Amino acid sequence: MTTTTTHLSPAFPGRAPWGTAGKLRAWQQGAMEEYLKDQPRDFLAVATPGAGKTTFALTLASWLLHHHVVQQVTVVAPTEHLKMQWAEAAARIGIKLDPEYSAGPVGKEYHGVAVTYAGVGVRPMLHRNRCEQRKTLVILDEIHHAGDSRSWGEACLEAFEPATRRLSLTGTPFRSDTNPIPFVDYAEGNDGVRRSVADYTYGYGTALDDGVVRPVIFLSYSGNMRWRTKAGDEIEARLGEPMTKDAVSQAWRTALDARGEWMPAVLRAADRRLGEVRKAIPDAGGLVIATDQDSARAYAKLLREITGHAPTVVLSDDGGASQRIDDFRHGEDRWMVAVRMVSEGVDVPRLAVGVYATTISTPLFFAQAVGRFVRSRRRGETASVFLPTIPSLLTFAHEMEVERDHVLDKPKKDAEEDPYAEEDKLLAEAEREQDEDTGDDDQLPFEALESDAVFDRVMYDGAEFGMQAHPGSAEEQDYLGIPGLLEPDQVQMLLQKRQARQISHSRKKPDEEADLLEMPADRRPVVTHKELLGLRKELHGLVGAYVHQSGKPHGVIHTELRRTCGGPPAAEATAGQLRQRIDKVREWATRMR
């Protein structure tokens, strides 16, 4: 627990925030103490989105100003909106930052400036001169944006190399590339791989235990997708079934097409969930994260039809957008639709329900996007995020509590197999200060024809619950209607009860009424095309070994496996069926020893 230090003056530039330490969370106090032990020139604090990095940084800034370690502060943020947000937060504790600064001397009434990485990129020498003239603390917010050898990274090195102190902050310290991040230390592990070294880390799992962030319930929706390729072929596939990388991409884009049935069904479900949450948290808000401006406008139109009210729409990182976000933050409107920019750092604590309606599939973006919903205001709040049943997204959802470091020595991969290539493109677009897609030239041309939605599963605390259900059904409502205020163990218990009730109802139905896959989510693993190929290869290898052991031909063994375990030939079998056969052939082989 933190304690209040009463013998210090509360007046700025005294130790106001530091002196009123009772206002600091335990991790912020711990990070301050860690810094004050050695007072290093460079300090990297990694804290999960929503934990309160800004408060820690400004507390430290206040201490350094008061003790004349520095004479001015420069905050570097990723976007114009965040720059304004930093200036407002600093003003609340008596530190005046100029968010409109562009050149020349800073007004005497200011303790420093708030700028963007793009702004530093344009005039690095301006900021270098300021650092050389007066002792400066530089706060680099979301430092992962400043990867070396990129324009922003080179500009940051040039501008802030002379700074007296540098405080780097991030909620997601992993980047797509293997370029070092400026002012971050790296250490080589036993495996010979160099990884970033944080001076203080406060991960999502720890923050969840402390009640600083909300637990997240992920609600995943599947469904049949139909689209036409450039060659004129019509393809139909179901979200969550193993597909090639291109097919996954096109099925995903088909789902997100506002003219189909998938998006309207998911938005209706998300709004029902928001209505349930607002019974306990009246001002709770929802956010739809869209891929581009056209999609955002289409989703806003759907939400207006569903709710009867026009949502707040944020299309680009400009002054007007910043004001719209502020109005939404302080208001009680139900929904905001945004193109990417709200995914990182923007502080709207009342956001409790999200719809991940973008095709960006990188761990960094996903973590930042989910981070918009996890900021806790009172005990028992939960966050709900709606997703398409895409293997990579479900993996990210399961890995929410995994702490990551920036790896310098990732093996290089072919562009086709590189899971980080998309993030490279995203960051490159961000450097050009664009906030919308520019045509998706790299994606195969296609035309979305038709989509429908099926409630697929709920993921919570690493476990999966639920059987498939139609939108609007009582079975779906069972999960959408979970109370908005619950302790984490109560969420787990309720989900288990809901699933048990679903299974019980399913067993009473005649077989001919079972039009959906009626099997609990934990027995319906979502696997990639590559993983499915791996399972087939493993099965064929084990069958081959058993051929030598038993003397039976391959075909006979495969037939016996199908007869014993059920299901189609191996080439058409699901991941679960293949795993069942793998276990069975191992069991046979063990008996023969």
C-alpha cells in the first residue's frame, strides 16, 4: 500500500504529486522509488494500457523540476490528440506544457512543450537546440513508435541525444521489426537473442490482480462468408475453419462488409451487451474500431438504425476529431466509431464494450485496441470485446496476460509468411500521418457477396465457453446478459453455468433440430490452415510407424481409425478429429509394446 508523506509542501513546484503519494497507485509509487534509487539518464517503464503511465511520468517530472535536476519538460506523443491530452493532464498538477508549440522560444509561462513524433521528425534540430540550451526531461510516450532507422527514430536520436533525462513509456514494447528503439537497452539471453530490458514493468496480469484494470470478456462470432475472386470464382467458407492465408483475409473482409448480415448482427449483439452493462454503469460507452473511413461511415449508419441515435464518428487525427473524442469522453452517448486512431493511448475511461471491426492483425495493434476498454473506475467492472472468429485474433485474446519484450534478433522470413509485415505497413502509414487505408493494393481483389453471423464462443481468463447459437436466440442472450458489475471469479462461474445450461438444452433437442455445431468451444479448437496440415502430417507419420509395428497396410489402419473415432477421411477431418485419431493410434502402438 502507498502511504501519504505529510511533512512535504503540497505546493507546486514542490513535491505536490510526489508529496501526496497516497494518490499514487502502488505500481506508480514502486516505479518512482525504483527511479529515485539511481536516477538514471534513461528509464524505460512498461505498464499495461490503462494502468496510469501518464500519472507516473508527470509525478516524476514534478520531482525533477522541483529538485532542479531539469529546467524544462518535452513530451513526445504519437498523435495530435494525445499531445493535447498530455498538456491537459500536466496542467491539472501545475505543469504547464505548450501543445501548440512549433518553433522559436517557448512562452515564459510554460514549463515545456508537448509535440508529436511527426513534429520532431520535421524539425529535429529545433528540439536538439532546446535540449542543449536548458536541462531537459524528455518523456517519450509509446516509445515503440520510434524504432531506429525509421524517420521518427532517427529524428528522436538527433533531437534528444543531449537531453539531461529521458523517460520512455510503453504499454506494448514489442515492434514488428528488428530495429533497436532509441534510448532502450537490450540484453542477450541464453538463446543468443537480444531483447529489450525494462527498468520497471507492470503487466496486465498484475494490474488485473490489483484491480487497476478490468478483466476482458471476448465474444467471438463465426458465420458463412461468400465472395467472388478476381478470376470470377465464387468461394464460400466459414469463419474459424482452417483456410489459406488469402482465404482467411477475404473471408474476414467479407464479414466486415456492412452490406452483409455479419456486421449488423454483431453490432446488434454489442449494443445489447452495452445495454446490459449500462444497467450497472449508466454512462458506459462502446467503440467500433474500423479499418477505413468508408467502413466507419457505414457502421455509423447501421448503429443509427439499431439504436435510433447517431454515434460519434472520428475519422482522422485533427483538431475536430480531438474535440469529438473529448465530448464523447465527458458525455453519456452510447457509441463511437473510429478509424484506428483511438486504438492507442486515448483515454476514455467509460468505454466498456468494443467491436474489433478492422483487418489489422498484429499483436501490437490488438493489445493497444483492447487497452482502450480495460481502464478500471470501480471494482467489478468488466470489459467486453466482440471479435470475428479469426485464429490470430483468438490467439491474441488468449495471450492478453503475456508480457512481451522487443526482440532484436527475430529470424528474417519471406514476406508471404511474415506475420509482422502488416504492422510495418501500418506504422509506415502512421508516419505519413494518414488515418485511413490507401487502397489495400497488396490485397487480392475480391467482391463480398454474402455473410451471416453465428455466435461462436466466449473467451475469458484463458478458457473458452459456449456452443454456437443464432443471433437473437436465448442461448446468445445468455452470454450477452452477463451483469456489467461482477468480480472476476463470478464471471468465470457464470460462464460455466451458462455453458452447462446450453449443453443441457442441446441434449434435449431432436437431432434434426441441431442445425449448428453443438459442441462446447473448448472442444472446437480454432486452428490455422498451417496447423491443420501439421496435424495431418503428424497423423500420417504415426500411421506409418504403426504400419511397421503392426504389419497392416496404411489404408487398413486409416479405415480402423475412422471406424473407431468417426468422421470423414483424414483429408477432410477437423482438427479435433485428427487429434482424436493421433491419440488413438498412439494408444494402439503403446499396447503392442
